[in-house]
Amino acid sequence: MAVFQPFDKLPVLNSATLLLVGSDRGLQQELAKAMLQEKKSFKISIHLATSLPLPSEGDHLRPRIDLIVFMIDVKTKYSLKNVEASLAHVAASFFLGKVCFLVTGVGRVNYCSVEMSSIWKLGEVYCSPVLYCELELERTRVATAQRLLRMLQICAGHVPGVSALTFNFMLRNSY
Amino acid sequence: MAEGGQEQQPSEDRERAMAAVDVFYLLRVRDQMKQQLLECSAVADADKAAVSHHAGKERPVQIAIEDYKKGIENEIVSFWTKTLALQRIQITAALRDKMKQNDNDSQLILEAVQDIVKLSEAIAAYQQQAREKEQKVADIQRQRLLLKKVGREKLKQIHDMMRKLKETQATGEVKTLEEMHTAYQKERKITSIIQNVLQCIIIGSRVNWAEDPSLKAVVLQLEKNI
Amino acid sequence: GVVLRPFLVMESLDGAARTLPSIGRLSWGLPFGRAHGRCGLSPSGGLLLQKNLDSQAVAFLLRKRWALYSVTPLYKFSSAHLKAYAKLLSAYIAAEKQNGLAVEVGVELDIKVAISCLPDLKGSEQDEAAVLVQLSLRPQASQKKSEEKVVWSGWFCSVCGDDLSKNMPADFTCLPVFLANGAESYTSIVGSWFQKMFDCCFHHLAISPLNLSWMAAMWTGCKLEENASAMELVFSVPSLPQSLDISYAIHAEDAKALWDTVQKTPGEITQEEVDVFMDCLYSHFHRHFKIHLSATKLVKVSTAVASAHCDGIIKLGLSRQYFIAAFQRKLLTLALGQK
């Protein structure tokens, strides 16, 4: 069982890496596209995965991962189960601010197949922020992309004086 | 499990980035690196602190105190031996002076000294005898020890023999068990493959298996994991 | 746990005078774990209802497709004036039919409106009595003998909303669930009349897959009659070029046996139990067809007791004995949780 470590590799100059984990590839790609279209002052690479662990063959080629985003679609229970299974492969130190849960499909209560409380519980147990959005709407998708980019910037250590842990703490306290 | 990396920085973009390398860019990158260094060192410190949490500073002091105590004791002992030696030298010097006077007293002292010499010789002879006897006792003890050792080795050899005998018996059983297990696993795999194939055939044939009771029984049977 | 107790809703009602605020989260429940997410299946109210249901008065409610609506509290509604309301409503309908031309109240019209109370449909003593609205075509003068034909019917109800009626400000009547059967045009006319008359608001009430699975579990747990029809779950597969529906039928006895092993305390349903029940069904399906049903959307649940569609259409089953309070309470919570 390969476990990820947040600090086992050195950062690359002026670049950041995001890992998107989710069962819906279409939504993942839409979000990744939106993030790439944003204007930004640093290089980013986005890795898409349907589940963890990542194959160990590519381990040496993979840059340091600064932020893991787990995508949960409230319309399918499978996405939640998939995320829950993947979480076991992430090292504990990642949860010091380098993980966030992205819940999509919010606002479609009538299509809801997932209990919201189990999602809150997930955020609470893993000490990580839960972001709610609707990726199928253009505007919220763009806003979410901007938000994630900003988080990524902080998690990659590009913002002097703010570490991922500080940010995580502030975010969780503001709920 | 599939993972797709997307490296996006078109070449023209990169050129523009190269052109944009100015003082501000460098300052920004310097700040980034400082922040990253800070984070990494924080993590490293945290790890180190976790490892050497219990090691205190009191130990070296205690060790030094012990060392000094030992030194003081040694000094005291050497002081005493030196005083004793000095006293002996003083006494012999006094005796020698007395004997040089050659009077009645010195005659007595000479006799006493001669007696002492004789007695000392006798003591030395007895000591020699005692040493020889001790030597003999030690020899005997050594021989006994040797015998004991040999005996123990023999016992060990016997034990080893016994164990080897038992092992050879046991490995035979284990081997057969292992063979049986591998055969069992192989059969299990084959059966599950056959099950899946059969299931797929039934599903693929688009027969409504729920209608035929015997076919339904077969299909429901296939669900069971062996 | 899904919170089914209306008191949680009530807390937010205190300050709100006219319309129920959007309290979508309440229907999903705040707390976790068994202790909170419970629904009593047969509190005293349920028993009361079952006892009364033997009367013929409510027999017509069964075996019909009902579209669900949620309704905000009615302002200055009084069950003493039902006859006057009926006259006004029939005049309004006639006026609508004539494109807004005024019509004299009290004259004999094509469509007869009857508004009546259904005192039997009560979960507890504190509940407001259900209100039934029926539209029927008046027989032509030439054929006097023919019976009046009911073309549309709808009813408001509130079951086991004790705290609801207690905390309601004066002049308000809380009947949060509205069920309609008949042509859509009548529904909209009647709805708009109620809206104007009592300053309330109707919303279409859709049922989310999560709640559908709740209902599936709840109905499975009901006592079976001989030869009960099979339980059927319909799933739709999202994000495919052409729509694909999966129908999954389970023998009623088998489903009941499974539910009995899952349910820990009889008379109570927790979210965990529902999850386990559905997961068992899904994994059985996955073994045979290698399809993850949890990745699809549950669209319809139908059992011998009742059936429900995610678009908010329910059909009450063949046996009236299971016209249970818990089901209505569930609807009540849904209605209150609706935006």
C-alpha cells in the first residue's frame, strides 16, 4: 500500500502541482480546463486520478504534490465511497492543510443521493476544508477554479508568510 | 488508477515568461523559496523534535561528577601508600645508623635481623609449597571444567540429532500440505473463472434466466464466492 | 441521519411570519449517528390513523397517482367556511374558463366544487384535519340520471406535526402537504385561487434518490400479504448519449427478509440501516451484471404498499392498512425542507 508523503520531494521553482481525485472524469477535465485558462504567475501541472493509490511506476517522474482535491458528486453515492476508499492511501501529514474536499452538484437537492452529514463528517474527521460548488455551471466552475488556484498557491508555499496549515486553520475557524 | 499528467505551458508562453525575468520576478521567486525553505525546515524540525524528545541535558553532568569522585579516591589511596613507603624508608635508615655504632644494642638488633631472615626464608618456603598445592588444585579444577564442557557439547549434539530427526518428519507433512494448498488455490481460480465465463455467457445470450427455474438456480448459484 | 422530527424545523419558523424559509439542510439532518437520525414508525399517532382508516371515507385516496406539492401556511383559513370557499372557488374557475370575465357567485355552473374536511386523516389530536377539494362535472340537463363525475381532486394534510401547529402564529393554518390528482390545468387554477385567497405558496415537491431509498426500506419493512407484488427499483444512468433505465425487481419476501436482518430495532429506521440495505441490493446486482448501481440515480420505487417517483408522484398502494403516518410524516418533513 503506497502512501503519499507531502515533503518527500523538493519543490520545483515557481511551479505547483495539483492532484484531482474523483470518479467523474468529465467533470474533472472541465475543472482542470477552467483552472488552466485562468491567468496565473506560476506554472501549474494538474494530475487527474480516478482513485488512489497512484501507480508506483511513475513515482519518480511525478513532481511534489502540493494539494490533493477529492471530488464528491452528491448525485452519486459511488463518488463518496470512492473517495473514502482513496483516503487511506494518503499520509497523515497531508491533512495538515494540503487536502480539500470539493462537493459538486450542490443546489440540486432533488437529485441528492448522498447524505450531506456524511460529507461534513468526512471534513471533520480528516481536518480538511469542504468546498461546495456546482461544476456544471460555467460561472461557479470558474469561481471554483480561481479559489482552488489560490489555495494551491498557498499550499505550494508561494505566498510568503502564509503556510498551508495556517490557511487551513483560518478556513476551518471561519465556518 | 489511471493518472494523466497535464503539463501546460505552451512554448510561446514560456518565451514570454523568459522575457519577463526581471527584478520583480526574481524577488518574487526569492520570497517563494524562502517560504518553502521555512516550511521544509519546520517539518524537519518537527520530525527531529519527535525523535529526540526524551534526551535530557542532566546526564553529562552526572557522569562528570562520578568521574571526579573516582579521581579523588585514587588520589587518597596513592597518598597513603606514599606515606607508608616513606615511613619504611625512615625506619630502615634509623636501623642502619644504629648498627654502624657496633655496641651491645646493635649486636641484639643484628641477631634479631638474622632471626627475621631465617623466619622469612621459612615463610617463603611454605608459601612456595602452598603455591604448588594451589597450582595442583587449579589444575584439577581446570580438568573438571574441561570434562564438563565436553559433556555439554555431547548433550547438545544429541539434542540436535533429535531435532533434526523430528524436522525431517515434519517437513514431509508440510510439503504435502503446501502441495495440497496450491492445488486447492489453482482449482479455486479455475472454478471462479469458469463461473464468470458461464455468467457472462448467460447474460450475453440475453436469455431471461429468471423465467426458467432450473436456469435461475444455476445463475444464483454462480453468485456464490468459493 | 435524516431528521424526521419536525421540531427541528420549527426552531427556524419562530421568526418567520409568512413564508417558510428555505431550510433545505434541515431535511438532511444536522447530527450524526443513530441517536439522532431516527423516525418512529408507529408512534401513537400512527396507530390512531390506522384504526380510523377502515372507514370508506378515505378509500378513494388509494390506487391513484398523486402529484406532490408543498404549501406554506394558509392565512385566515377557517374550516367553518368551507361551503363559502367552494362557491367562491367554483366562480373563480368559471371566470378563468371565460378568460377572466366576472361571474356571479352562487349561480349553478358547469363545474361543481366541493370542499370538505377529512377528520379521519389525522396523525394526532393536535393535527389540523385534512381538507379535500373535489371538482366534478355537473351532468347535462338532458341526462338527469347520470352521476356526477369527479374530474379533479386534491387534498391538503398535516400528519404528526404537533409542534408545527403549536408554534404557528394566530390566523395561520399549517397544512404543508398538498396532493393532486387530475388534469394539470385544474391544479394550477385551484392552486392560484388558494394562493390569492390565503396568501400561501405552492411548490412542486420532488423526492431525492436518498429519500426514495428511505421509502423503499420503509415499505419493505411493512407486513406482507399473500402474493404481494415484487419490489421494483428503477435507476437511470447519467451522462450517457442515449438514456438508459435499469429496472431491478426483488421478490417482496426476499426484500423483507433482507430488511429484517438489517433493522436493529423494530419500529425505527436509521439512515445507516437504509444505507446497508441499499448497499446489499447494489452489491448483489454488481455481482451479476458488474454494474455499480451506486453510480446511477434512483428514479422510482414501487412496492405493494405504495410507489413513488422522483418527480414527486406517489401512488398509494392496494392495501389501505399501510397508509401509514410515518410515510406522511416523511412527506411533511420533505415539504418543510423544500426550498
